[in-house]
Amino acid sequence: MMTSLLAYLLIPLSSAVIIQFLKKNDKLADIVSNVSLFAGLLNISYLIFNPQNVRFSFASIADNGFSLIMVLAIYLIAFCVSLFSSGFIPRTKNKHNFYSLLLTGVAAMCGVVISLDFFTLYIYAEALAIVSLAMICYEDNERGAEGAVKYFFLTLPGSVFILTGISILLFTAGTFNFLNLQSIANSGPMSTANMVAVAFLCIGFLIKAGIVPFHTWLIDAYQGAYSPVSAFLGGIATKVSGAYAIIKIVMIFKLFESTAGRISEALMLLGAITIIWGAIAAIRQKNFKRMLAFSSISQTGYIVLASGLGTPLAVLGAIFHLFNQATFKGTLFLNSASIEKSAGTTNMHKLANLENSMPWTTWTSIIALLAAAGLPPLSGFWSKLVIVLALWEEGAKGYAFLSLFFMLVTFAHFAIIQKKIFFGKKAADGEKSREMPVFMLLPVVLLSMIIILAGIFFPHVYSFLMQAVTRNML
Amino acid sequence: MNILLIPIFLPLFTAIFILLVSEKTKYLKEVAAIMASFISFLSALTIFLSSNIIAYSLPWAGYSFDFTLKADVLGKLALLFATGVSFLAAFYAAGFMKKRTDSAKWFFFNLLFTGSFSSGAVLSDNLLTMLFFWEGLVIFLYTFLVFAKGGRNSGAIAMKAFIINAVANLCFLIGITITGFIAGSMNMTEIHAGKLAVSGWAFAAYLLLLIGIVSKIEGMPFHTWMTDAGADGANSTFLAYVPGALDKILGIYMLVRVSIYLYVLNGVVQALIMTLGVVVLLFAAMMALAQKNYKKLLAYIAVSQSGYALLGVGTMNATGIAGGLFYALNNAIYLFALFLTAGSVESQSETSNMAKLGGLWKRMPATTLVFIIAALSISSVPPFNGFFSKEILQRGILEAGYPMFFAAVELGSIITLIALLKLGHSVYFAKETETSLRCKESGMFMIIPMFIAAILCLFFGFGAKIPVEHFLEPVLRYLALEHARTIAGFQMGNLLLISVAGIIVSIISHVVGYGITGKPYKATDYLLYAPVLSKIYRMAEHKVFDPYEQIMKSSVWPLGQFFSKLDSLTDYLTFTLPSFVSNSLSKMSQKFHRGSYVLYMTITIIGFLVYMAYVFSFGGIK
């Protein structure tokens, strides 16, 4: 564990415990949760973006840059969800439990990203899974319970495979520690036994990430969960437990060697299938949250495709895309929660012309959707461009064309959503919707601004990520 | 502070400023927009007049993502014209937007952003920076159309425009990336030092770039959004500014840049470009003949004009390229002016239907005068600038050795003149209608830009010495294109006689058509039959020139039908078919996600086994 970042794990955990003692006083629970997350967010932003670092192109960051940016993403999304929930969740619903779960989830996620060996990572990932399970059925209805059960049982194979991989690794390599494994991988071609272990690890984390054909739990979980929980899950939790680990594996092992079997090819192939399946399935969805779930799957496919490639540039693209997706999906899921609360439904056929009644929600969603489709000058354009360039450079021209083509299909989602929900003729349910109060809009506005700023200040982001990648990869 | 940054960043910041300003202020938006575009124009003028090449470089993120600008001869010419039309459009819009219901704030925002991004695109020296600006323009095209609230279909048309341009720009993006990788550098000056030959991957890259360029200048088959926008009643200032003037400038800039500066083309590509140019030129002009809507007719004329630019650059000799370039620059003036007159008429009469308009010369004399000058220019009537651009182009075509294309260009300008005679006659002359009784002349804000454009038509005519010497010759010298004799001036000879003969043919055609039908806006009906069959019989009764009509019926009618079917096929391919395909695919995947847990678990296990088999299929497990 990286002790320098341990505080990020302990503070939310202690806040979670404190909140349990605040059963009577909901407002205080709101404040404790939001303040601790906000403080953490400020802290990590300062750690990364203080002017010293920026001036020297981030050469002087002591810790692992990848972990830092993940902590930033975690705190960002968690803070936004927390702030949003303080307005969204009514008093009657045991708000303090929600906050405790959220904060424990944050602690678990930070544990995942600061751990320095596979076993610790696995422990925290399982903790995260249990917390997510509890959060999914927070609302205490059928859909939530169904989503939770499916989540648990369908990611169970994933956990089994990860454990298998870790045990094999223990026998063959004698260590789980990332640095040791990296030096083993560096010192010569990997033995087949090691590769079997890596293959198991990969498949386990792929299942947890929701790659096709293992994605089915994700759809029902995102749709059935309580809305802010969907934002939390879709925004960051799934990514930390799945995609983060895949990228970490790629950074440690040399997967494109001949003795690695065909792991990198398998990753790329699965990534490509996921992109295609997710994008096409999303087009016909009637429910906004379900469409967002499929869209998430498709974008995770991009991350896995880029990681499968394995070059520094590709990994950079994957990391940046992961961060971007956190912001986009965070915005979109929070907005879907707003729409659900305000208009009473997430069925897209019943919503229309929300631009007039909910302008802020509309415009932040549009920014997120345009960024997801990869339009300049937003951040999504840069991450997609880097991935395509990396693919092209390595000669994977077919995959490059595929990613470009599906940018267009992603854009088709945008066209559908904007036409059905935001613009277009008024429908009955759209009539009674009102805009959310200011502090519920603050999170999505913050996320949208980050999307825009990350796009405009891409050069700085690029130099930071380049540092992170080159220092920690083979 | 480098002067090159002004035309890019000043309009950009002003646009953001305008967005934050309330809708209710009386003059702040207009004044800010006009000032910003005027200052950009002045800086463009300064850049243009300075004799050395100004450059600006900001190393950005390494890995070829450099922000380098360079105002070389080609770039600064394009910049001058682009900022010039921005300024005139902003000025015109100050008067035009007063009468409209759509948001003036967003209009100026879009106008300034488009101006900023187009300046960035023509000044960039790095392919990726240029790509950034070029792609960004597509967003503002969409927002322009979506906020214009033109007619009933403005949202759908905006989406259509966006999709068509986004697809073509995707090809452009791929073309640029391939170019960069083949050449080994993303910097245009470096690529120019060792130009790429068009073979293998370079050929594919060039074609992809060409797709992007053709869509930018609204060539076929990427033009349908514009003609729909014209029919739907989109904002006339937008039509004048973006598809009318700016796109042509950007398109020709990119075409010359890519075809001559970066690549060395061979005969196959040349034939391809020239053929495309001729097809666009003729097809669009013929479609224009059938229109009875002021703006839709002008939209088709605009599409046709882009064909000339393609043809010019395709000739690959100095005269032809000068002609094509001159065509594009002239378009920025006379097509711009024509759309402005359409806006002027529309804002007074609330309609663009030619049947409802007539005799406006009495009530709107200034607009009529501008129309006459611009229409005569675009139809290549001497002594206006259009005539000289056509002459130069024709000489270039003959030099390249393609007499068939020469004939096509002549035919094109004949048809253009017929269409514009119809338009001018029915809207400005002919009998006054009820609607036209309400009209009076437009305000000063709208008249001044129109007049400036009309004066430029005159100024650049009369031998075209000024534009040739100051605009075209420097570019030809910069691109190291040699040419024997001067290209300016009235040159007596067979070409001149042919052009004059063509003009006379057009006039006769119009008079004949008018004589047959009695209504000026139906003056071309004898050329393209109305869809109703009874009209054919009625016309047969009124037949005056029997053998003449026979010839027209046998060759023009089937051609017209074919071309209009081709138009709707393009629509089908770019719109209906893709959405059908994706819908059916989605339906199939929808059936899969039924929620059955057992199914999901089975698939998970099977997936795992397949994965393992795949991963270890190579060499097997030792």
C-alpha cells in the first residue's frame, strides 16, 4: 500500500463510522459526508495540479501518477454523488445509511487503487463489491433486489477466477507484489504457468468490468439500482474494480510477447466486440438509464481495446478515457436521476422537450453526450484520438477504423436522446417537470466544466499522463 | 503578442462575452460582433500587406501536437477573404436579426466562433491543429441551423447537415492521419519540402481528403442539407455567410493546399477531380432550373459554383488553377451578395416563393441593383468579375486539353444565366403582387454590405487586373506554377465570341420560356416538365417552336428525371438506409437481454471457456 495516500482511505472510513452515530440528525450527516469528500477532492487536486508540478511538466510527482488520477476521479464522482443525494434522497429513507455506504465504498476504492500487490487489490475489490451490493438494493424494492442478486452471482465467477489467478501466481512467481512481478516480467520471457495466472486474472477482472459477453449483470444492476447509486456504480465503481485492474495488469506484464499466448489479442478482440455490441444495443433502448448502461459498456470496450494494445500511448489513452468516462457517465446518470425525479419517468418515449423546463440539466447532458461522441474541443475527442492514433501506429488499422466508425454510432445515441428527451415536441410528462434546485445542479455543472477544461488543457493532461505511464511501465 | 492570434482569439472571446450578455440589451451584441470582426479583418489586411511570412509557434504536447501558425501567401489570401465576409455578414446581420424571432445572441455567437475557427483553419501550419479547427466548424454549423428556427424542419435539417458533414469530416480526419504518417511529419511546411506522390496509401489518403473538401464546398453528394435548408427558409445571413462564401473559401484553400502544396497528382486523380467538377456544375445548375423558391434556387446555384472550383484545380496548370481560385474568391462576393438580397426580400415580404413576389424594382431599388450586378457576375457576363474568372478557367481547361469540359462549362454558365434571368424577372420585374405591395427598401445595415459586395464585383471586373495582380499571381508564384502569358485583361478571340454567343442563347431561352407560359417564374417549365401530366398536354397546345421543343423533350426531360432520382437516392443512402440497418441490429440484441439469470450465467461460463481456449490456442499449454 502506498502509505502516502493512506489518508484518502482512512478519512472516508472514519466519516462513515461517525455518520452512523448521527441517525437523528440528517442535516449533520449531509454536512459530514459532503465536507469530508470535498476536502479530499481539494487535497488530491492540489497534490496533482499545484503550480510547481505543472511548471515542470509533472516530473516531480513522487507517487504513482496513475493512482493519483484514480483517486482524483474517485473523490470527484463520490463528491458529486454525495452532493446530489443530499438533495435527492428524501428524509424518510435512512439517509445516514446511504452516506455510510458511499463513504465506505470510497474507502474501498481508494484501497484498490493504492494497493501495491494483487492480493490487497483483490480484498479491497471484494469489499467494494459488497458495498455496491448493499447500495444497489438501497431502495428496498424488487428491481433493486433483482439487480443486486444478479450483480453478486454473475460477478462471482469473476472473483473465483481472480482468486485462482492469484493462487497460481503465488506458486509460480512466488509474489503478488507489482514491482516484483514487473522485474520478473522484465528479466525474461514469461513462463507459461505465469501466463495462465495472468489469463485468469484478466478474465476475472473483465467479468467485473462488464465486458461482452459478461456484461449482462451490469445492465440490470444499473437500471434497477436507486438512481444516485447508478451514478456511483456507473461513474466509478465498476471502472475501479474492473478497468483499473486491467490497465494495471497491462502495465506490469508484457502481454504481447509470444509466450503470453494470445492474451493481448483476446483483450483487443473482446474490447472490439464490446464496443460494437454496446453501441448497437443502446440505440433501441426505451429507458434512458438502460441506454446509458449499454453506452457505458461500449466505452469500457474502448478502454480494454486500448489496454490490449499495450503501447505507452495506448495505455495513456486508456487511462484518460477511463477518467473521461467517469465524468461523462457521472453527469449523465445524475441527470437521469434528476429527470426521473422531476418528470416521474425514464421512459424516453414519454419525455420530450425538457429543454424549456430543465435547461441546466439539458445543457450539461448535451456536453457530456457530445464529449462521449468524441467531438472537439471536449475531452472525449482527445482520448478517442489518442486511442485511434495508438492503434494506427501499431498497425492495427482494422481496429482503428472500427473505433472511428463507432464514434459515429455513439453520436447516433446522442441524436436520439437529444431529439426525444431534450428538444422536440412537448409531451405530457415533460410538462410537469421543473428544474432541480441549485445545489443539486452544482455537481453536474462541475463535471461538465471539467469535461470542457480537460479538453482545452489537454496538453497538461497529456504530459501528466505520459509521466505516469512511462515511469511505471516496462 | 503575435498578430496571427488576433483573427482567431478575438472573435472567440467576444463570442463568449456575447453569450453572457443579456438578450435584452439593445445594441451591445451587434456592436461587439461588428467590432470584433472588423478588427479581425484589419489584422488580416495587415498580415496580407506585409511582405514577409509571419509565423507563430507554440510547442504543445509533443508527439506532433504542435500549435503552429503560418501566414503564407495562400493562407493570408484566404484569411483576408474569410475575415472580410465575416465582417460584412456581421454588419448585415445587425440589421437582419432585428426582424427575426430567433435568437440574435446565439446567431452572433455562432458567427464569431465560425469566423474564429475558420481563421484558425487557414492559418494552421500543423495538420492536427488545422484538423481541430476544421472539425470544430461542423459543430457551429449545427448550432447555426438549430438556433435559426427557420421553418418547420430546421431541427431535422440541422441534424442532416451535421451528419453529412461529420461523416465526410471523419474521412477527412483519416486522410489527414494517413498523410501525416506517410510523410513522417504533421507539419505542413515539412511535408511541402518533400511532396507526396499519389500512389498506394497516399492515393487513398488523397481521396479521403477530397471527400472532406467536397463536402465542405457543398459539392455532390454532400449538398442535400443546404438545398433543404434553402427550401425550408433558413436564416439568409447564415446561408450567405457559411455555405455561400466561407465554405467556398475554406474549400478552395484546402483543395489548393492539399493538391499542390502537399501532394503531386497524377493523371488519374486529375481526371477524377475534373469529372466530379463537371458533374456537380451541370447537375446542380439543371436542378436550379426547376426551382420556384428564391433561396432554394440560389442554393442549387451555390452547389453548381463549387464544381467550377474543383474543375479549375483539377486542370493542374497555372491558368486553370488561377481560374478555380478566382472562382472561389468571386463566389465569396457575388453569391454572398445574392443570398443577402434574398434575405432583404424575405425580411420585407416574409416569403421566398417566386410566385408570390413581383415587381420589386419599384419598391426596393437598391436591392434590385445589387441583384442585377451579382446575377450578371455569377452568370459570367462581361464586364463583371465572373466573366473573367470563367475566361481564365476556360483557357486553363483548353491548355489541359479537355475540350469536352470546355463545352460543359459553357453549358453550365448558360443554364445559370437562364435560371437567374427567371429569378430576377419574376421577383424584381414582372407584375407586382399583393405581397410585394407591402415591401419597402431595407435598412442601412443591410444595404451597405450588399453594396460593398456589388462594388467589388465591378472592381474586380473590367479586365480583372487588380485581383489577378494582387491575389492570384502571388499565389501562383508561391506555388512555383509557371505560366507563359498574363491571364488578366480582355482578350479578344474565339473564346470571347463563344461566351457572348452563350449569353445570347440564354436570353433567347428565357424569352421563349416566358413567352410560352406568360409567367416569369415558370420561364423554365418548358425545360423541365411539371410532375402533373396534364401540363404536358397544355404545353403541347401552346407549342410555338415545334422542332425546338422536340429536341428539348427528347434530351433534357429524361436527364432531368434521372438527376432528380439520383438526388433522392443520395438522401436514402446517407439517411434512411443506415438507420434501418442499425435499428434491425439493435432489435436483435434486444431479444437477447431478457433478464434470465440462468441464461446469463451460462453465457458467462461458456464465454470463459472460449476465452481460455483462445488464449492458449497458440502453442498449447506446456
